[in-house]
Amino acid sequence: MAIVKRLYRFILKSFLPLFAMTFFIVLFIVLMQFLWKHIDDLVGKGIPFTLIGELFFYAGVSMVPMALPLAILLASLMTYGNFGEKFELTAMKASGISLVHSMRPLIILIALISVGAFFFQNYALPPAQVKMWTLLFSMRQKSPEVEIPEGVFYDQIPGYNLLIQKKNPDTGMLYDVMIYDVTRGGDNATILMSDSGRMAFTGDMRYLYLHLFNGEQFENLREQKALDKNVPFRRETFLDKQILIPFDANFNRMDEGGIRSQYVGKNILELQHTIDSVGHRIDSTGGIYANELRRNAFPLLIDRRTGKPIFSQDKKEEDKKTENVAPGTPGTGETEITEVEEAKVVPIDMDSLMLSVPLERRDNLFETALSISRRRINEVQFKSATTADDKMIIRRHQIELLKKYTLSVACLIFFFIGAPLGAIIRKGGLGTPLVISVLLFLFYYIIDNTGYKMARDGRWEVWIGIWLSTFILAPLGIYVTYKAMNDSAVFNPDSYKDLIRKIRGIRLPRSVGRKEVVINEITPAEALQRLDSLIDKCKELIARLNSKPKYTQFFTVNDLGSRIDDIGESLDSLVEYLSDSRDNNIVDKLGDFPWVYDTFWLTPVRYPWLAESFKWLPPVGYPLYLISLHKRKVLSASLDSVINLSEELKNLIQEEVP
């Protein structure tokens, strides 16, 4: 027990530093991505470093759900990759400690991290996101610093365009200044030109102060209109002129209430409350719209009992009078709207009705009907847009609600992918584990982002889109863990080559080595008997293969597969028996024997349900049938080779017999 506890401490000491390092590295990378995405909103506005640091702190907290799963994947993969590379994992298995047993302390640790991630998502993340988006929107609205270049019109001051031909950085003087005041529109602009001037901000940073020298000002005396050809203007010459231009250069923090009321600033209870309230509103609005649609679209439905229209104007007024009266009250009659299934439609012959209308009025009727239809379409589209906005709000809140749980599950899944994968590849460091982790995380991110967009746009159910990445990666984690527990060579290229050769029906040449010491001597009589038996079986099977079967016979049950297996076993047994020969010529000849074995391409009838399916699917069955005919020719050639080699061996054996 002490050894196991010491092992647990060793595993935790190996994992925790790697986890902390990878977490902060990944968090730094996603923060740099955030910086490049919003750099235009931060640069050139004179924002204090304290506010930028505050924004990055809240952005870092908001990026934890993206960085945490990748850090767990990379750290677990590196930890068990190091164990495998240094043969520490082999030592654990030699001591009777299985892979799952060695993962036990990390499983408990990751489970605790997953639980903590859930509470983090529910309680810490919403306030951080509110702070981050409030700061970011405030920085976007802040005016940029006034840095007017030389010889270029500067239009970053609302309502003004400034042109400065030359600046003296030592004295702060501006030369050849031209100002266009377009606050009243381009046609009524006020133009100021001066030889020189100075520029500064007022003490409260709300106005831009310009002190101009030796210049002129031009402005219209009245507002110019489109048809005006001559508009009186005023020209002013000045030696000294002072101007205040409204330009708020302060940083004004927005109110957090607007962001807090959005889905990013709510916990589970608040999200569920919003979903319920908006859903109730949609149901109520939908019921009202449905009643209006039935009244407008089915005006000819007749009540079977009364013979009156169900949705007539009198019925509407009666409903208004009795809608606030409790059921069963005397005088109300407990009138209910009959279901549509219990109503009948008055049959109307529209052709006869239209023919009865004078020709000169038909066009008016059609125009009236068309205008009514267009008006109804506009009404339906407006109501649909209203409910579509509410449905979008519900989907947004449902997505945020489910994301509170997906982070915890993603942490567990990535651990059960990373740790077994590290035990399989047996490579530590940052090389191979980093490449594999990035590829897996990109795969996860693409799937997760695709599901999110499908759920957000309403194309998929919300739970399908948000849990899509989990549904895909969970089987991968189970598969990799199973392979690691059974020491399977998942990344061994030879195993995949063998699988491809098996599918294609290709086997490596036989390798029969010469024995230095022969214990069991071969008997020439028995060897000749085995060769004759093998030759007879091959000839019989060749005759069977040369008889081309029909398409339907190809998918019926037969004994062709068992015959092929019998010859293959006989050939393998013969090679093993003759390998004890002292004649090197015989042993060398054994390596020339081909492999004889059954494949799916030869006899698919070993899988009756699959053969029957192919039989009734000619687009699939006929290609398989043609491939089988080719494979039969190949097998027949192999059997001919077996017969020829057997005859040569018979001659060699008979030469040794005295």
C-alpha cells in the first residue's frame, strides 16, 4: 500500500507541473489571438495600461473554457509519453499495476477539476464576461488620440476635417492650417484658413482648443438648398482667433446593466428563468396569432349544432362579452368554439360564382384579393419576425446553459484521450505530444464550432449541436483507452500494412529456413502420400473454379470455402513436415509454395445476410461478382503452381530413395 501511495505521489508530481505549464502557455496563446482580433479597438486611443491590463485579466478568465481542455490533453499526453519513453510505464506493469490503476490519481484529480470547472462556468465566468465586454465596448466608443499627420486631411474628429501642411515638434506650432466644419452638412461647410496656430485640449478633456493666427473664415449666411444658385456668404479676416471643437477624449465606462442582462452574464438559474419566461411569451403570442389566423382564414366554417359561422363577427363580439365571465355562470350558456374537425365547410363553386360577376368587375375583384393576400403576407411575416427574435433569444440562452456542462465533460474526455495515447506513442517532451494535441484540439474545435453555429441558427436542435463534439470524441476516448489497456500498436505502421494486405488478399512469401539439427526425420513414403493427396485436392478444386458460376449461384451456400481452407491447411502441414528434410534442395523449394486461403472476395456466402443483401443489390453485387471471377483465376493459377512444385518435390524425394 505504501508503494502504491508513493506511486500516486510520483504520478501527481509528474503531472501537475506539466499541467500548470501547458495551461498558462495555452492561455497566453488564446490571449494573443484575442489581442490581434481586437487590436484596432485598443491602439491609438491613449487608453491607460491599467485599463488594458484589467481587460486582459477578464479576457484571460473568459478564455479558461478554451484553454483548460487543451492543457489537460497536452499535459496527460506528455506525462504518460514520458512514462513510456523512460520505461517507467513498463516497470509499473511489471509490478502488477495496470494502466487504469496508474491513472487512478489523475482520474480523481481531473474529476475534481471538472467539478470546479462547472462551478467556475456558473459563478465566475458570467461576471468576468460582463466586465470584459463592458470594457471592450467602452474602449470601442472612446475617441482616438488626435495625431494629425502632415499634408493629409484628418477626419477622426466628428464633423471636422483638418489639414496641416507642416508641424514644428519643438515649439508645437502648426503651419498652413485648413479646417472644414461640416457639422451642418457638406453644402453648408464653414472653412477656416490660417498661416499658423496651436492646438491643445481643455482641462476637462472634452474640447479641442485651437489658437489660430493670420487667417480667414468663409461661411454661408443662410442654409443652401438644392435649387439655390447664389447664396450669400460672409468672409472674415482675423489676426488672432480661438476655436473650441467638441471632442471628448475621456474614457467613459459603460453601464454593466446592459451586458449583465444578456445571456453571457447569467448563471444557470437566471438562464432557465429567461428561457421559461420567453417560452411562455411565445406560447401566448402564438395562441393569439393562431386564433386570428383561424378567424381570418376560415370564415366559412359552420357549427353543426347552430348552423352559424364559427368565426363570424357576431361570434367575436360574443366572445368579447363572455371572455371575463367564469364558466357555468347563468346566461353564458358555456359557449365553446367547436373544433375544426367538427365543423363543415360550405361548398362553393368558385367558377360559377366568378362567372356570375360582370366582366368589368372581375379585375377589381382580383386586385382586391391580391391586395388582401399581400397584406396578410406582410402581417404573417411581421409576426414571424417577432417570434423569430424570441426564438433566437431562447436558443442563445439554451446554448449558454448547456455550455456550463460541456466544459466539465470535455475535460474528462480529453484526459481519457491524452493519457492512453501517451502510453501508446511512448514519446515525451513537446514534440510529438504537441503536434498530436493541436491536431486533436483543432478537430474538436471545428466540430464544436460547427455544432454551435447550427444550433444558433436553428438548423439543429440545441442539445445536438452543443453535445456534437462530445458524441464524436467520447468513442475515440473509449477506443484509445481500450487499445492502451491491451497494449495494442495503434501507431504501428506494420499492423496497418498487414490489414491492407489482408483486405487485398496479399501475403508475404513463405520463409522456410534450414535447420541445423533435425529431430524428426521425414519418411519418403508419407511425404509422397501427402504430396499426392495435395495434388488431387488441387486438381479437383481447379476443376470447380473453372466452372463459371451464375450470378445467383455465386451468392448461394456452397462448400467452396471449406475446400480452400482444407487445401491451405494441408499445404501448411506439408511445408512444416518437409522442413525437417536434410536435403537443402527440398527445403529451398518449400519457400516457393504460395499461400492458399479463402477471402471475402472469393466466397461471400460465409456471411449469409451480407451475401443475400448483395444478391438483391445488383449495383453492389455485380462488381463483387466480377471481382470474384478474377480472384478465382488468380487462385487457380496458384493451385497450378502448387501442383508443379509438388511434382518437383516428388521427383527430388524419389531420387533419394535407394
